[in-house]
Amino acid sequence: MAEKRPGNSQGLNPRALRAKRARDVEKASEQYRIDRRSENQATGKQNSETDLHHTKSGTIRRTSIAYNRATHDRNEVKNT
């Protein structure tokens, strides 16, 4: 098993970690992600017990973190 390093909880080798971070930055820079971050910040104060869930209809509702993280199980993931 790979040694765990700060900022590398998956134990990736340095080359794989650089590639993953580049992919993460690229994904976070997509316009729809930027728009959602902006919308979430305008919606109000976040808290550590709930998430803001973007519905298919375009509305936002506050949900439990577990519910919001299970979007793959409900086929709600936007594939770009």
C-alpha cells in the first residue's frame, strides 16, 4: 500500500497526482461549475449539516449531505 502524504489521501504517485490535480482544476473551471458556485454563494450561508441540491428543473433546495452525494444512484449527474 502506498504511503499517505498530506494532500494525497489516495496514495497516488507524484505523476498521477499532478495529472489528477490538472483534471480537477479543468473540471472546476467549466462554466456550469462556475455558475453553480456563484449561485450557491448568492443563495445564502452554507452549513456543515446540509448541501444545496440543484434539481433537474433548475431550482435549488437544501438537502442532507448524504442525499446530495447520492446523485449517481438517482441518475441525476450531468454528463458534459
